Amino acid sequence: VQLAVDPQRMLADLRALAAFGQVDTGVDRRALSDIDMEARRWLVGRMEAAGLDARIDGVGNVIGKTAHARRILIGSHTDTVPNGGWLDGALGVICGLEIARCVQAQGGDVGVEVLSLSDEEGHFSALLGSRAFCDGFNAEAQGRARNAAGESLSEALDRSGLAGTAVARLDPQAHIAYLEAHIEQGPVLEVRGVEIGIVTHIVGLREYRVTFTGEANHAGTTPMSMRRDASAALLHFGARLDQACRALNGAYAVWNIGRLHSEPAASNVVSSLASCPVQFRSTEEGVLDQITAMVATQAAAAADEFDVQWSASLAVQVPVANLDPALTDQVELAAQDLQASTLRMPSGAGHDAMAFAAHLPTAMLFIPSEGGVSHSTAENSAEASLVQGLNVLARAVERISRAAQTGRTIA
Ligand SMILES: [Zn+2]
């Protein structure tokens, strides 16, 4: 079945969604806020109008499905960061809605299930909805997570009328694959003039807290040779780690310090303590291991040089998510069917697809972001790109449905 997607109808829905929590040219729809819930109820209404079986589950996931026994999941999120953009997440959900609408109207053996996954952005807990869908939800333990205003997730679910509602779960018998269309949120596609990014991996992330401990002393009277300066050690550490990481030629790797802390934090006192986070990402666990080793080597060298103590503790660890090669090929072929230029690339940002990749064949596509800007009200993409994303995703659904129908394994 060739899906007769209607780009104008998709764009109209995307703009209608952007009116919920509008801030200038962007939106503010923090997960489970009143306006976020209003947008979710609007989405349920749009799904029902399309003839889908729609509901909101116990963590706020919006689920709309066709009646088929086997379904392709198409998802993303409609929550945003504070003062965020109108396309981050929304694009994938609304493309899914448009495709499901066509599948519902046109028939076929394979159905579609559209997901707006709750709290991708981590207002309470990052990837809350996709993790609950894939891995389950423990209301008691996970409900204790709090937002910046101090409200707990349990309280928010209660306020939103969701407490006690069942949480939807992945069903390997019914769910064939997970697809997500998303804006790139970076500059690569635009700079290279490519229309569609074919995502191969979502980078893994590690963050260590590195601390140097020296001795506070007078900055005027203590000879340089007798100081135990924690800040000096940290600065040398940071510069040398950066240099060492640059030698990781070829592999995709990015690293960041971003925040410095020192005590007692006075310009006339030698620091007794200095610490910083070191956060790094790569598409290869082996590279993350290498950087981990460099952190230790460089911290030890700096500590030795400045006669201070050092320690490092792991604060965050997110494994690399490998998207499915066969399903990814289908998305790339779908783009080629439509004469869209493509680039295989990793995603440097986290996405709901990460939660699904461990459980069923998962693929993602990117469309270009204007100026590479995202998590900002200035976030935008050309209308032609939005439509291109919809068309390629629909074509991928056609291809995957056909493969599933003829009994070929899609992964
Ligand atoms: Zn997103």
C-alpha cells in the first residue's frame, strides 16, 4: 500500500500543537505541567478523530493505534525543555499521527502505533515514558524523582489525574519495530547540504567527577615550590586531558568540562580543593573506556606535579545505543526512493529511541535544523525539510510493512 500522506495536514497539526505553551516562536511544555497535559489531551482527540484507539497511560504516554495485530511503533515526545523549540520531539509524533491516519484509512496487514513518550527531556526523569514502556515503571521508587520546583513525580501524576492508571508496555508479539523522525539539533546536515540524516548510533555518555585536594595557604607568602595548589592541578589536568583526547583520531568522540568548582574560592588564597565534571560521549564503548583511562592518567600526573591528592567518581553512565542495521538500511533506501540526499551519522543527543534499541529493531532519521539551533525558542527547520521527513518516514513504513507481510525478517 502506498501511503497518501498529506503534508499540509501534518504541518497544520504541528502548528496547532505549537500553540500549547507558545513562547515567542518556541514552546514551554515541561512534562506533566498543566499545558503539557492539555497538549496530550488534544493529541488524543486528533488520534480519535483519525479512528485510532487512543489513550494516556499512567506516566503520561499518549498511545494511538490502528486495530492491526502487528504494528510499527512511531514515536517521539511532545514535552519540551523550558523555553524550548516547536519541533524537538513534536515532529516525530505528528509525522507518526499523519502516517497512522493514512494506514487507518487505507488498510493493509501491518498497523501503526503512535507514541508521544512522556518526559523525554527529564523534567522529572529523562526518558521516563520510553523507559517505562520498554522496561516497566516502579511507581514507588521512581515516583520520588523531583522537578526543579520540588514537586515529585508521584505528586505530578496525581495532579494530572494519571495516578493508578496502567502503564503501557512493549509487546514483542505485536510490535515489529520502532521508528523516530527528529530534527538534527546540530549543524552537520545544513552545513553539508544533506536532506536526511540516517542515524547509526546514539552516543554513549560517561561523566566523572574529578576532585583535587591540596592545602589552603596565603597566596603572597607561600613560595611556589611549597604550594599544594588544587586549582593549578585542575587547570593543568583539563588542558592535558583535552590534548590527549584530540589524539583519538577518527573515532567519534566529544568531551566537555563546563563547570569549575574551587575552595575556598578567593584570589588571595591557594586552593585547598578544586573539582570539575568531565563528561564525554562516543559511538564506541571502547573509546569511552580509553577516555576513562586518560582521565585517570592525566589526573594522576597533575596531582603528582602539584603535590595534591586526586579522586574521580563515576556520576553518569549511558551506554551506546546501536540502531538496527537492517532497519536503518530500509530508512536509507526509503530516502533514496524519494531522491533525497542522505548522510549516515551518529546522534550526539539522547532520544527516546535509546530505550527501544535494546528491545526491538529501531531506526531514526534526522532532518536539518536551521543554524543547528535547538533547545531554544529560535529552533526551526525549513518547511520543505519537515515535509521531506514525513515522506521518507512514510516510505520507510511502506517498506517495513511489505517486508513484514512477506514474512521476510526485517532485522
Ligand atoms: Zn527530542
